[in-house]
Amino acid sequence: MPEAQRTRRDLPNLVIDATTPVPPPRWALLERRLIDVQGEAIAEFHARYFDERGFLKCVPRWSGDDGPDDALENVLNWTVLHALGADDSILGRYKHALEGHFQQYTEARTTDVAIGRDGMYYQDFHACFDWFHHGEAWSPVLMQGLSDPHDRMLVSRMRRWTGWYAGENAHVPNYDKAHRVIRSFFNGSRGPMLRPATALDWAGDPIEVEGRFDGALHGETSYDEMLEHFRDYTDVIGDNHVNLGATTLGVSAYALTGESRWREWVIEYLDAWVDRAERNGGLIPSSVGTDGTVESGYGWYGGVYGWGFSVMQIPWQGKVAHRAYHTRTPFSLANGLLLGGGLGYVTLFRRMMDIVNGNARTRDGRVEYPHMYGRLDRLERIERGESLAGLPAHGPEGWYEFRSRPFAPSALAVWYWTHDRSALDLLEEMPRWVRFLDGNDPTFAEDALAADLDAVRRKVEGFRADAKSPDTTMSDDMNHNNPATTGALIQLVTGGLPTGRDVHALHCRLRYFDPERRRAGLPLDVAALVEAFSEDSVTVSLVNVSPIEARTVILQGGAYNEHRLDHVAVAELNGGAPSEAVATGGAPFAVRLSPGAGTRLVIRMARYANEPTFAFPWI
């Protein structure tokens, strides 16, 4: 272990030399192949589905079935994949598709849906929809700063968009600062919808379906069936827990600019929801009045995707869906943790799980746990396929939708942040990733990487077999063939939670930078494997699979430098006691890997000790 040393200006003060050659582990070869091959796959996908303008080759529609959010999901994971170290061409193709997307959906106009007649997009943002769908669209954009923090268009857009939700633009009044509410479940660049939504607002303009498309998202074969699907998606006035996804805009704006107003708004809005949960017996309400009260006229449990949102998902088949949507809420609350507000934001959600599960019942000797709460007479009407028109203002309420498994949305993430093992006990089975981190599943890394490589193969096979023309293609038809596959890479390379389309920040233990190419991500030929972590440490193996070139990698604590790295000890790749720990100076440090060399690092860290930033660690 060398003493801390001054090197050239783009390296940190501490540089560790790893010179011991090792046979390249299978996990390292699989990881590098998975990173490297996706650039080729994305190039082919991009050529197949985007034209020279960056327009998606599809029928652009305003819809909860196949709208702009689905179009942008076709570049999902491209930005985080680049930030992991994949080819630079991916970022260029993402930007080409992004700019084309903004133009395509700004030019696309509705006829029957009033909100979209002047453009489905305005100011590069959906005119008015919900954060379930905004979040799916914006997930890749929120990751762009990981690779591209100096992109002036990105910075400008994040300021503009976040300003609409922080109450800074009187012409886009989504947010009421006095009452700390986003005023409607439907919101966007044209402001909030302050009337009940209609099926038309959701389904979009009439369109031919049968014989033209393979089928809409929920299996509809006609436009009338599209309308029927959305017939009960009406209760949108007032704030909704799904709106918490907007706070990730604030995190991104803050990480890009360092401007305190964005952090202050996120904390202000999150704190409002914490207060509401406390006033509601520890349960986060799903509907809040425009005046900030935990009662919107729909009940605290009301609203679209709320606690009591049971609907006839496929009315023409008599199929009921229970669509309370809590999966993203803890990730939104974790934005407060990321911004230095402490663990209280996520332990709130952990306590809520216990409150819900405390209403379990025993039937036929089995314990059953509720997952929904709401109007029981409403549920009865839905189950009978009847209209909700004329439903009395008040009626019997209670828990329902009892299942054998506990209520535990995103329990894995709650454990990740809190290290409270009891959250894992709520899962049906222990995830293999956790067993691997515990040292009990040694083949997980290789299995997961091999499975994702096969997923890329199947996706490429899928889009090569796609013979549809653009005018018979919906914007979501090709989503499942998007080859960007990052789940195993995020877990294994960074020790993090996969991002996907759930509008959350990248939560991870480590991130990497290439000082030679002056970009984010693992350098060429370098593989990393996070083998274990605790509340204050992380263990990672690094390997240079090139037998002829030396590589240097910079390690940072967390995706946003939010974790302070304090000490590092070095060990042999395949075992052996680590050396005496050396202080890092509380900053990122570098590892110089000789050709074919590998090393194992045990790093002590203080989690969430730094303000989050997208800035690169160049000195």
C-alpha cells in the first residue's frame, strides 16, 4: 500500500497500485461482455426504431395505454448503462432519441382531448398527466446527469421543470406553496387539472385497434374497450401520494446545480407528507385536499392508485384489479435521506408496513394480510361490474384484499437504506442478491450476469423478428425489446438498487470514473464486484481483464458522492487478510491496475455524509 501521493491533476491524492496478476474470474469476463455487447445491441435497436430526426417509428398518441411515456421508455436504462462504463455511442444515441422525442410529441396534437390540442408536449414536458406515467418517461432523463453533468440543455430543463413543482412559475401553478400540495393528480407543463378526469382524458383520441395493432396495453381490441378500462379513473383533484415522484426532479436539479432552493423544496414537500402520515395514524394518505387537509372528498384512502383504488381492469372480461400503488413511495421518501434529511423518511414507511400488517386476520388456520383499504360498498359495485354513479357520499370502510403474504412494497429497498433485517422477513423468500452479500450464494454473480446476457440475446432476437410498419406500431410495442439490461450490473458493480422506470435516484455504495477518458463508468477492461456491505463499509473486488494494458479507475462513495470514503484496506483477490487501513482523506481515490491484475478492497465509509452532486471527482 503506497503512501498518499500527488499524481497528475485528474487523479485523487490517494492512488493504490495493484500489480498482482490473477486468472480472470468468470464473473469478470461475463461482466465485461455484458457491458461491452450492449453498445452494439443498442446501435441496432436505435437504427430499427428511430428515424433520422430521432422520431420513434410509431403512431404517436396521448394515452394511458401507449402515450409519450411509453415512447421514451424505449431508451430506458441507456443513460445509467453509459454511466456504468458502456460505449460512448450509447449516450449520443440517447440524446438523438431524446431531442427527437421532444420534437415529435410537441408536434403531435390531439383532436378530442382538449388538453393536447396545442401539442401533447409543451416546454419539453407532457402537457398534463400523472406522475405514474411522468415517472416512467423521465427515469432515463433523471440518470443523464451521472454521465453528462455539464449538458446545458439538461441543466436548463431541470431548472424549468422543477420550478413548476416548487411554485416558481405562476403560469404553471402545479404547486401551492402555502398548503404544500401539488394541486392535482394530473399535472404538467400546462398546469394542474382541477376537474374530475374522464375516460377520454386517459384513453386519448379515438383510434382503430382491431386488425391494426397487436392489442393495446391491457388487452383492448377496440377504442370503446380503451374507454371502458379507464371509466373509473376520475378522482384526480387534490394531491396524491404518486406525486411524490416529482421530488426526484428536485434531487436532479440540486445535484446538477448545487442551488439550495431545489433541496429546500424537496424537503418542504416531503415533510408535508410526513406530517400528513402522522395525522393519519402513521398511514401515508393517498388523497389530500387542495387545502392540504387529509381529506379530499375522496377519503384519505381515495384517488387514482390510492389505498381503495379497485377497478374493473378488463370490464369486458369481468376482471377486477386492485391497483393501490405504493411501490415507488419509499423511493420518493428516500430522496429526503439522499439530501441529508436522515433515515426518518424511510423508517416512516417501515412503520407503516407494520401498521397495515397489524390488521391481519386468521382464516381456516392461515394468517392473511390486508393490502387495500377503502369503501366496501364501492368495491361491491366494482365486483358486480356496476357504475359508481350515485354512490353515496359516505359508506362502510375497512381493510380488504387479504393475501397470504404480508404488505411489504419495496421491502428490499427499505432494508438497503436502514439495514433493518426485519424488512427482509416480510418477503416471500430471501432474494439471491442478499444471500450472496451474506456469503451464502457464491454462484449468484455469475448466474445473474449470464442471465442478463441471455436477456440481451432474446431482446435482439425479438426486434430483429419485428416486421411491423410504423403505422401499425404503438409506442410501447418495442419496450420489451429495448436491449439495455442493467439490473445485475447495478447490483454487482455498484452494490446498488436497480433503477428501471420507477422515477428514483440511483442508490448505490460505489461509483466509478475513468480518468484516462475523463468520463463516468468503469474503464475499458475493468470489472468490479461488490461482494458485501454493511452500514459503514463495503467490500469490492477489481480486475483488469486486459493482459497487455494497465488501467486506472477512480472510486467514489455513492452515485452522487453522498457517502464519504474514510479508510481503505487492500487484500488479495481470492482471500487473505487485508492490509492495515489507510485514510482516504474523506474523498474518492484511485486504483491503478497492472495488466491482468486484480485486488480486493475493504472500504470504511460514512453514509449520507455529503451533499449529493453529479460533479466528477477531478481535482
